[in-house]
Amino acid sequence: MKFEVKDMSCGGCARAITRAVTGIDPAARLDVDIAAKIVKIDSVMPPQRLAAAIEAAGFHPMVNSPSAD
Ligand SMILES: [Cu+2]
């Protein structure tokens, strides 16, 4: 699952997002690219749950689909 998080701007944001996601799925693996504003998540949780957790941390994730630009 890949999200674009445009309002993520620093390591603090990345940590907050990581905490939010591992809060709902402790086994989740994240790959955060702050410069590209992309968060890749390997998790058993459905995408909408992951997005909701990121939103609850104060960010605005968008599903990054390769077919939409
Ligand atoms: Cu930040």
C-alpha cells in the first residue's frame, strides 16, 4: 500500500505517521520517503484503516495509484 502525504515535511512527521500506523498494526512495516512525500506500508490492515490512522495523527494521506495522475 502506498500513500502520498503532502503535508509530511520532516523526520518528526515521519515518526508521527510511523507511530500512528504501528499503533493499529504493531507488525506493520513502513518505508517513508520524506522528500517524495510517499509512505509505503506493508500491513494486514485495509488501506482505509491505515489512512484513518494517518489522518488521526494530523496528516492528509492520499492513495497513490499508478494509474491515476
Ligand atoms: Cu514534520
